[in-house]
Amino acid sequence: MNITYLKSVDEFEKLKSTYNFLVLDFYSEDCPPCEKLAPLYEKMAQSFSELKFVKIFRQEHRALAESLGVSGSPTVLFFKDGVVLEKRLSGYIEEAELTAVLESMTGTKGVNNNEVKDKVNLYDLCIIGNGPAGLTAAVYGTRYKINQVLIGDLPGGLMTSSHKICNFPSELEISGSDLTKKMWDQVTALEVPQKFARVNSIKQDGELYNLILSDGGNIKTKAVLLATGTKHRHLNLPNEQALTGRGVSYCATCDAMFFTDKTVAVIGGSDSANTAALHLAQIAKKVYQVYRGDKLRGEVVWIDQIKANPKIEVIYGAKVFEIIGDKKVTGLKLSQNGSGEKEIEVDGVFVEIGSEPETTLIKELSLETAAGNFVITKDDQSTSQAGVWAAGDITTNSNYFQQIITACAEGAIAIDSIFKYLQAKNN
């Protein structure tokens, strides 16, 4: 395979002088976006053989990362004739955006490894998404002996980004990645059929649903459980994307160590922002928490810890209207209710303003949605489309209480309903 794991800076300099086109992936340990990128990176290395792909373990090459302005994991850099290009990708990197950059570099489409395979796999149930809702559904599906397949590209989903979870039954305290491993180990032990891919397309075909996967696979299924979770909201500021990986981050668990003894800001005031601020306070020298409301929301225990932490300063009634910086983040401009504008100097910005559903499959299935594109579900997790159920953070159920335990509950309820549906269909 056309991938080199970097061993030294000298090797990096040699690679730069040897290859016209170089692609670098700076990755870290305990980094969910890095895990999601890994199979995609291997796929691109096969598709674009004229490019040299390099993986760099950031913890062993901190100086190199800093010299190239890398402050987020993963960050993919592109070199042409030994010179780094302006374009870079960081965070939760999607296949389409990486492909677009590589096609622009080479002027080619690459080798198409995604043509639909001849074999069509038929299942009674396809669970799309392997976060807590999908993983729980797979466990219950096994107990009901449903002919099922679990599809997803990142086991655990956004749960993996939580550095500390203290409200899950049986666990006094556990990280999101460790809880993910426990759930995934159970699914694996039960020998649930799994496909590590994304669903690129889903269409109704008579009484079945036809799915085309990112790995070229083709699946037909009698029932679908949509458990795709949500994605991070962005501030949608002009230079936010350009500074992602240069100081802007959406995962404190992944990128906190880039900001050891530095000053950072966390944007948001709910549980995800509160726990991110507390985690960063263990590493950074100063943490500003910027929130548009007049008091923090979420679990009281986190709020009490923030109030007691001398490293954290909460700026209430504030909204970010500009991220300052050219090649890296240097500060924020805020507007405050009744007190004009304020500017603060920071080295990093962690955006924790909630999440929203990925709408592609929701739209393809023509599902009825509520405000914010959340899927409307009945008590049994069924949707407006016959043969389609939804569970987890993408639904309107559980009173929008987006918790790991409610996602698990919805996954279990959906399977009970799907089992009854399949029984009636098969009789």
C-alpha cells in the first residue's frame, strides 16, 4: 500500500524531495475523527497511486506538527514539489472533500474503487449508524434472532468525543471511548454482521430498500433503522473553516493537548461545552467560556465545578462574531448585550454549540421532520415511512433529551417494534 508511517524528520525531508505530490495525515491516540479517517485514507491511497501518502503520529512528532501549524487531529496537509499548499483538512473529514482536493492536485479522478459490486446482500433489517442507539439495537436484534446488518463508519459516534461520562448506569465515571469499546465489544462478541462504511444512497425498491455503500457494497433490506446521530454545529463565521486545525476545534478530547499551558476559549453553555471547559482547564493555563445566555445550562454538578475552578472565566451574554487570525487563531471578537464589543486573546477555540442531524438519508427517505430536521417518530420509534424506524439523537422522542441512555432505550424500543413488523410481514 502507498502509505508510509513517518519515523523521523529526516525521512520527512527525504519524502518531500523525492515525491512531487505528498499527502500527510497527522493523527493522534484516542481521536475519534482519526479513527474515522483511517479507512478512508487507505482507500484514497489505493485510488490515487501517483500520490505518496504519509501518516504521522503527532505525539511522537510534536515539533514537526507545530512547525507546520497543526493544532488539530486529524489534520491532512498537501505538498506539491516540496511546498505545502494552503488547503488543508481537519477534524471530521468527509470522503467528498478529501477526494475533491486530491482530484484538484492530480487533475484525475483516481481509480474508481466504489463501483457497485455484483453481489447483493439481502437482510431483514439494516441498522444505519453504530453509535449507542445502533449498537444497542444490534444487541436486541441478536436476542430477537433478526437477520440484520449494522453499518457505520465510527463506532460510538459523538459519544467517543466525551472525555468523561458520569451518568451512565453501572459506571461511576468512564470516558466516551471506553464506553464505546464496551458496547462494541458486546456487539462483536455476539457476532453481529457489520460493515464499516457510509450509506451513500438509499431508495425504496418495491417492498424492499436498496442501499449503496461507500465501499461499493449493495444491500437490500425489508426494514431500516436510522440511527445516524448528529454532527457538530458550526459558528458559520467567514474564516472558521480556514482556521479549523489551526486553532479551531470541535473535539476537546482530541485536541486539548495541543494547547498545553495556553489560553483557549470554549463556545457554548450546555453539558458538552461545560465538560469541555473542565477538561481543558486541566491542560491549558486559562479557559474562557463564552455563552450567549445569562447562566449555564445542563447538569448542576458540572456547573458547580466550573464556578469553583479559578482557571475558567465565563463570559455571559456574549456572541462570537469574528475569529481573529491568519495562519492560526490569535483571538476572538465578541458582542455583548448592552456593553458593546470585546476582544480577547486566545490560542484556540473549541466550538461546543450543540449538534444537528445529517439530513442526506432523511431526505432520501422522505421522512417527516420537525424543526431542526429531527425525525418525527411514534412511541414505537416508527417514522412516517413504512418499514423505516429511527432512534437516538436524530429523533423527536425522549423529549429531545439527547443522552446516551435515551439513545440506547430508543434503539431497544425500535427493535421490539421491528420484530413485530417482520413477523407480520413474513406470516
